[in-house]
Amino acid sequence: MTRVTVWNEFLHEKEDDAVLAIYPDGIHGQIASFLEKAGIDTKTATLEEPEHGLTEEVLANTDVLIWWGHMGHDRVEDKIVDRVQKRVLEGMGLIVLHSGHMSKIFMRLMGTSCDLKWREANERERLWVVDPKHPIAKGIGEFIELDEEEMYGEHFDIPAPDELIFLGWFEGGEVFRSGITYKRGNGRIFYFQPGHESYPTYHHPDIQQVIINGVHWCAEGRKTYPKYGNHQPLEKIGRK
């Protein structure tokens, strides 16, 4: 069974009653609830736990890490970022949601600023499926319609994605690469844009299905880590 850890900084819910009303158990609790219903072994971790809840033991027992962050990016300790990066390179999957694009771990793995345009205007978003054959799009129609979402717009300062699965269009006219994948080392990475804290995005059945699909896809990363460093020859070296 795939083992998932849902990480959320869990700050908005403590400071904003409107966010708490949408996610009474936290964003991490909401995501964990629908993953568990899908039969996925799920645990949660938050910023203010010791080691941000991401101990060596927790990560060693995590096949896919889901990351939601916003207010507390700078509070994530670099040693934890190092630890997560190492596990991704070894084969742990990583799903980065919404404002996690500016998290230390995503920026580290991308090597760019990961910046973008944004706007909070309660506007409609239509997520077009541009790669319907991809496993992450399984069970999704031609598009997903969201009544309200925060606008993220191009240019998105990221390396060219390995795969583009969803292209978001916003009521104000912008477009965005809303669902993209990468491979880093042995690990698979899926970035998915929807999920602003003040909207009930993670209650939407299609958004839930995409994240469930993303977990299954990310869990398929290679688990055998190559050996590096000095290496003994396989054949005899030298002339006769």
C-alpha cells in the first residue's frame, strides 16, 4: 500500500476564521480524509511540530509527500529541506500544491525563482486537460470548472516541465501551466496549482481525483538508488 504524508504549515487555519470554516481540520486534514477514503495509507505533519513533523523515520516510511505552504516558507529549516531533497532523489514522490511553488523544497529542486503573476479576485478558473492520456488525468473530463480560485498567471519561472497535463484559464484572461511533472533523481514530482486557502477547492471531487491520481503516479518512481563514488572495474584492466 502506498504511504503518504500530507504536510501543511497549518497557519492560515489558526489565524483566519474564514479559512477555518472551510477547513475545520486544516487543509492537511481535508486532503488526508479523501486520500484515506481512496484506500491510501495517510499521515499528516505540520510546520510547528518538532522537525516540522518530517523526521528521518517519517520520511523513510513515506512513498509520496504532499506539500502545502504559504505564510511560513521562510520558517522551514534548511536541514529539513536537505532531508526531503535527499529522499526525493532516492525515489520518494513529491506533490507540491498551490502556493507551495515558492516553498524552499520546490525552488531547490527547480533551481529557479518559481515566481509568477497572481491576483485574488474570486474569479472562475477552467482547468483544461491537455494530456488526456496521462495517468494523472484519469477519470477527468475535458476540463475542471472552479467557481472561485486565486489567479496564477504566466510567466511561471520554472524549468520546462517534463509533462504538461493541465492548462488553467482564468476569468480575467490569464493562462497558467497548472499541472506539470518533473523527475529529479529517482523521484517523481507533480505540481498542481489550484488550492487557495480561502476557497473550498479541496472539497471539489475532480480536484480530489487529480491528487489521488497524482499520488499513484508519484509512487511509481524508481526505488533502487544507484551507487556513486569510486568504483572497482567490472573487467580486468591492462594490456596483455
